[in-house]
Amino acid sequence: MKNIVGKISIFLLLILLGGCSATGEKFVTPALINEDTATVYLMRQDKFLGAAGCRDVLINEVDFGCIKNAGFLKIEILPGNKTITLPKVTENDWANETSVEQNFERGGIYYYEWTHELEDFYVIPAGSIVVTGGKTKASIIKHSKASALPILKELRDSN
């Protein structure tokens, strides 16, 4: 009986965690949305750390949606100098706010990856209660088309 309950629990956990990842169309090929604008692909690889959170994407403080675990966003923006920011999800979020500035040119296609790694993790046993905490280092990585395409082909649209 315990074995069946354990298997059901694991199955339900996997379904729950699977729902946190992007479920849109799989990436096929990069495409320019409009010749008069710039197209930005923002990607997030599949990782267990922070998988449940959907990262808001702000460009010059305008919300363009959120990027899910194992997902990408395709965003059309006007040319010019812009700041892409991925803020903390909540005040207790372990990942720091990250941003990158870029001068986007008309007709250009740009590739960025948001990622974070565990820097510090602690567990403090306090009787029957266990307190955990830590922090991560989040960053935005600029990619070339050649380095971005193998990553994008593994991702799904976050919209």
C-alpha cells in the first residue's frame, strides 16, 4: 500500500512541476516580425531551480509578458536604446533583478538568455522545523544566432 501511495505522490508531483514549464508551440526558426522594428528572442532553459516562477520581462519599464521555464518570448520593439529588465518575482525571490541595455537596430534580430545559478544554500534544523534559505546569481546572456539556435530548438513559446 505504501508503495502505491509513493508512486501516486511522485506522479502528481511530476504533473504539478510539468505545468510550470512553457507549453506553447515549439520553436522552429527565427523570423523578423517587421522590417521597421527589431525582434528580440528572450529564452530560459529548462532548470529545476526556480521552475515554478514565470519571469516578467520589462523593456523600458513596459511589461511584455513573462518567460516560463523551458520557454522563450518573441518580442517586437521599436529601434533605439532600450533596457531589458527581469525583476524579482516577489520580495522573497532568491534571484536578483537583472537587466541589459542594447541599442536595437531596425530589422535586427537579437537573442538573450535569462539564467540563474545557486550561489548559497543553507538548512537550519530547529527541532521539528527546518528553515532553508539562500540566494542565486541571475544574469542575462547575449547570444549570437549560432549559439542561440541550439538552445531555442529545445524551448516552447511562453505566450
